[in-house]
Amino acid sequence: MKKSIGIQSACVREINENRTTKPHILPLYATSSFELDDIDQGMRIFKGQETGHVYGRYGNPTMDTVAKKIAQLESHQLPGIEAGAILFSSGMSAILTLILGLLKSGDKILTQANLYGGTTEQFLKIMQPNGIIPVFVDLSDVEQVERALSADGNIKLVYAESPANPTMACIDLDRVASLAKKYNAYSAVDNTFMTPYLQQPFAFGIDFIVHSTTKYLNGHGNSIAGALVAKDADLLKEKIWPVMKLAGTNGNPWDAWLTNNGLKTLGLRMDRHSANAMELALHLDSHARIARVNYPGLSNHPSHQLAKRQMKAFGGMLSFEINGDLQAAVNFMRKLRFCILAPTLGDVDTLILHPATMSHINIDPKVRHQQGISDNLIRVSVGIEDIEDIIQDIDSSLSGA
């Protein structure tokens, strides 16, 4: 007869999972490690002879399933592309791991000056002191891009945002990807603003796609996470996954689970974000207090024709310049009552930010102004509320700015 264990041991021990049918919603696997069948299985997994979950930093069923879904969305109906993805603790850690996985000291990144301020800081304050040098050019000028690539064989990565944060300037993804390939460099695009629902960079030959899933993919402001999607899943496994594992930049199952819930309504939300943003942009474009509106859906936007070719719609992000100076912008922000002041974007509610004093405060003012990020520029992540409420709040605040 098998000896019965003590009650203290019974408290500690796991019992077999009491599940009879498949769950309708992806389960949250809140476990730091995974039980091996035997020592032989453990040896096979650690030798790479067999795949399997062993430790949460290396992978987790919840995280891996959501990563696979994001990869499928980015490659949806694109023949011949079997993309792979990894989830990270943030969009910034996804960028960091991408660069550390692909580049070494002495290599260079060709990028644009009108990036998200945090990305620019990462390139200048972390990458550059460690020998990976950013080279800033106007990526919308393909002749300038080719001159830079042809003149410097140390450029190994072309990194772009399209549309750029917060000016909404767009990059010709097809031309940039082609030039990167011609000069033996990788290409990467931050697709956070558009999501795969509105723009699929792989369709234009881009190698890597970065997301802050915190933003539109989640859409509800309740998690911090990031994703890196690779057109070549084997390259991702070979170059990026080991860095993620050893640097500990991995995501976690809770944020993955929240992101998965958000993905279910991505299409509905992006349609509404885009419709509201277009209506607000048209309204502001004729407003007496507004000097300029940056929204690629407007026919007068410099990137309008390019955006029409690359996007299914124009998204929920826009920015505008108030007539006046820094104080006029600050006065406007102080008078808002309905729209939310928050340093993020992509939530269901309307979020407003002043780049000069917030997201881009640590960027050299001269560089910031050269890239169209002026002291009186306001960024708006247009939500899915009734557009009349959004417009009323902005109009009321402008009247007293």
C-alpha cells in the first residue's frame, strides 16, 4: 500500500489540473517555472533537442501565445511570411534588446531626429557611450538615406518611426527597406501608432517591427509591455531571444493576458479612433487659434499621399500648434476639463500631452525645434468618446488660452 503523505505536505503539493474542457479565453499562467516529466526531458530541453517551457524568463504559455497572435496580425494575409514575436517588459526594452541582439560596438544606427524622445535618449545615453552610434538624417528624404548608407559601411540598422511621434511625418517604408537591404543593413519600424490593423510594415519589406503594446494593442491603459516582431522567426530566435533571456527584458504573463484582451477589440477601436481623429483634425484645421495641424489624413499634410499608400486609415494620433508661445500652450493645457492630461497614448479616452515640457523635455531644444516640435505644439491621442465632447473641451480651452 502506498504510504499517505502528511497534511503539511498535502498543503504544499500541487494536484492534477481539474480541467475537462478547453477554456474559451486564454488562461493566465502565473507560474515562475514548469515541472519536467523526468531528468531526461530536462536534459533534452536544455540541450535544445526538444522544445518546452522550463523557466518563466525564457517563456510562458500565456506570453508565447499572445506573441504568436501579434506576429500573425503583423503578417496577416502576407504570403510567404512566417513571422515570430517576443513580448518584453516595455516598448523601450524591445528596442534595447533588438539593438543589442543585432549590433556590436563600432556599428551604427541610421535613424531620424523626430523620434519619440525616450528612443532618442536611449540611443544617445545608452547606445552611444557603449560604442553603438546613432546617425540622424531625414529618413523621408530617400536620397539622403542612400548617401548615408553608401558612405558608411558601419551602418547596420535603419530604425524608423512612421508616423513619427509627435509630428506625424511618414517614412516611405518600401524605399527605406529596399535601401537597407541594398547596403546589407537591417530595417526596423516602430508601428505603435498604426498597429497591424492599419499598417503592415512587412508588406513593404521591413525586417523588424516594434510595439509598445501599452498603447493601442492593449488600448485600456492597464499594462506596460512591448513586443518585437521579426519577419524571419529563425533570426529572432538566434539573435534576439538569447539577449532577452540573459538581459531579463522579458515580459510577464499578466501584461500579456491584458494585451490579449485588448486585441479582441483592436479593429473596432482603431476604426473609431481614426474617425474621431479625422473629424477633430478637420475642425482644428479651420480654427482661428490654430497655426498648424499635423495629421496625415488631411490633404494638406506633407505625408498625405504616402500615408494613403501605406495605411488603411490614418489612426488616432495628431498634433497641432497653438498661435502663441510656450505660455499659450501651458494655459491651454490648464483649462482642459474633459480630455485627460497623461504622458501616454492609445487608450480609449482622449489623452493630451505637451511634448516640450513632457515627452521631449530632455531633447536639445534646437534639435526639437528643427524637427517641428515647437514650444506651442500639443499632441492628442484621440479617444473613442463622442467627438462632440472632445471638440467642445478643446474649443473651450482654446478660447481662454
